[in-house]
Amino acid sequence: MCSTVAVVRRVLVYKQEFTDRIDAGRREKELKGFSRAKKFKLVKALRPEGLRI
């Protein structure tokens, strides 16, 4: 019997600070609704050096 295990490495590439938990939750929900391309553009605008990990 064989099994395959996939290891996914996650790296923080975007961070935003809020003073209110409600606002943070709203922003998180908004970001989760973004397409992959839109998320990539957001990160690229903040990290023009790229996503080298």
C-alpha cells in the first residue's frame, strides 16, 4: 500500500493592520472574494521586487 503526501509551503506576502476587529474581518472577506489575478496584482504593487521565496 502506497500513500502520497503533498507538502504545501505558505509564506506571508501581504499584511495590513487594523485598529478594529470588525474592519479587519470586512477586509479579509473582501480579499477572499478577489480573483487570483487581482490578489497577485495587489501583492505585486506592494512588493515590486517579486515573490521570490
